[in-house]
Amino acid sequence: EDAGDLQGATVDLKVGQVLNINTGDLDVDSYSGEVENPEIAEFIAGHDDGSAQFNPGVAGRSPGTTTVVLSNKDGGIEDITFTVVVSP
């Protein structure tokens, strides 16, 4: 899913499933995420290990609904707020 398409969206995940967030032209490690209820979902930071880039993501942990806010360290980019619904 493109980061810009997540604003205001509702994303359905299953427990153990990971939402892959495409950062486009922005560095994969430039996003941080805050999950309202970390028992339901977990933000996974993007990183570059020198040979490959790994997009940030959100992993479903247990059934429920929570809000996720993505922030970007690059100035001028507004926070992206969306809802994650995790099913068994």
C-alpha cells in the first residue's frame, strides 16, 4: 500500500499478516509509527541493510481495532492517520 493512500483509510489484517507500506521517493527508514493499542498491531520500521531496502509496515498481533499514526522525519510531510482492523 502506498503511504499516501493510507490517510483516513481502514486496513484489514489477519493476526500475523503484515501491511507493507511503500514509501515512494522517501527513504524507507524515514517513517516512524505510533500504534494506539500495541497489543493489536505493531509498527515495523523500514531499514536499508546496504544490499536491500525493507519497507516499513504494520503487523497484526491480536484481534481488534486500533489507530496508527505514521510520521516522517523529513519536514513538511503531514502525519498519516489510519485504522487497522485485525481479525483472527
